Amino acid sequence: NAGVTQTPKFQVLKTGQSMTLQCAQDMNHEYMSWYRQDPGMGLRLIHYSVGAGITDQGEVPNGYNVSRSTTEDFPLRLLSAAPSQTSVYFCASSPGQAPYEQYFGPGTRLTVT
Amino acid sequence: EDKVVQSPLSLVVHEGDTVTLNCSYEVTNFRSLLWYKQEKKAPTFLFMLTSSGIEKKSGRLSSILDKKELFSILNITATQTGDSAIYLCAVGRDNDMRFGAGTRLTVKP
């Protein structure tokens, strides 16, 4: 099993550009989530999904969209990048429909200039 | 407002020392408290606690939850340099999870 994979590992965007961060898992997990991690602030939940076709907002959803058309994939879209979105982004998954023992991807370091 | 507070924010010890990391919380719809270890990249799961007073152990690490006083501690005995990491506390609710800011532990040889 590859576990949770994320692409790209690094990305630099200019303000106003859009892009999609990819996340995939091969463990047949129902629950998937996206977090951002900023220095001194821990992990903050952006969006989550309890199964294919179901998504919901987390703590900091503004400026981001998600979709969950399959169990395996959970892409995160930045609609119009802003410098405040400079961060490290982690995707995670867990079995069942709750976020407990989550398995995290390796992260994407995004810089918006 | 829901919050998860970890203390201390950073800690420097020498190999062989014992450390205690703290996590307090005020969260609606509490379901569980979890500890993760984050070295260079992704957090990895350590413990999940749902009941008060029951200690979870894994090698030199142990953790306990107090649901009345709303806190948990993570103990690491006989620390090693490989224990250097950020330790994250998180509270699981029905469908989401709230993380604390983390404690950065540095273990010197």
C-alpha cells in the first residue's frame, strides 16, 4: 500500500493564480480531510469528507474548494491564491466516518508571492 | 470557542530525562483525545484516549486522560535523541478534529 499520497511536494504561485493539490489514498478509507499547518498554530482543518459525494467545511474553509467523486481521491482547489495561503498542506484519511486514527500524507509546501 | 492548549510550547532536555507534556481542552461534542508525533514531515499517530483514568502505554511513552478536569498528559521516560519532535494533541469531535499548537521537544545527547 502506498498509503496517502500528495502531489506536488512543493509549489510556488503568484497572487491570483489557481491550482489543485492532489490527494489519494489506497486504504479504502471513508474519511478524508485537508489541513494547513502554519508556524505556532498547529494543524487547522480546511475541509473534510465522510464518504464519496459528501464534503463539509472545517475551521478555515475560505478560499478553498473540495470535491469527493471517488473514495480514493480528495483534491483541494485554491480558487485565487493569496499570500495568506502560504503554508504546508496535509491530506489525511481514516477508516470509518470519523477522523480519529488519521494517516497523513507527506505534505505540500505552498508559497504564494 | 473551542480550544486545545498545549504546554509547554517548547522543551529542551538531556537524554535519560523524563518529560511530561500537557494538553487541556474546551471543546463541544468531545469524542476522543489523540496524540501525534511529528518529526520532519507528516504527523504519526501515537495514542487515542476516550475514557478517563485509563493509561495507554507504548514502550517509554504513556498517556492518560482526565475528562472531568479536561486535560491529558503524555509522559516520555528515559528520553532518547530520537524522541526529538513536535508532539501534537488533538480532540476528536463527531466529524472533525481540533489540534493544539504542539510542543517542540528537543533531546540533547
